Amino acid sequence: MEEFRAIVTRFPLRELDIRRCFNRDAQFRAICADYDEAVKALRRWQQAAKQGDREGSRKAADYERLVAELEAEALVHLNRP
């Protein structure tokens, strides 16, 4: 359930909603898993970019966009009635 933590860290005030949605929605669980992997990859590429790796900078930018897209997807699920 590690993938659950990353999304809660991003949206701590929505933890109860996240837990509920995570327990009942397989698609939301998949989004959480993808989000967790994307955040981890983003951190790795950001670290590489800090060390002057140009590829790291490009990949970090790609993962920043992916993380933002997954956050938006997660919020769509969380905001459903």
C-alpha cells in the first residue's frame, strides 16, 4: 500500500477521501500506483539534473508533466459524488 502514501502526501487534507476511493475504486488504485512510480522517477531525475545531467533535466520536466496529469486524474476521482 506504499502507492497510497504518495497521493496522501500530496493532498493531506483529502486523506479520508483518498482512503475511501482507494478501497472501492480499482481505477483510482491504478492511478495511485502510477503516481507513486512517477514521483519516485521524478525525484531520481531531479537529482540527476542537480548534478548537471542534461538528460536528467529533460526527463525531470517530462515527469513533472506526468505527475501533474496524474494529480488531475486523481482529483477527478476524488471529486465524484
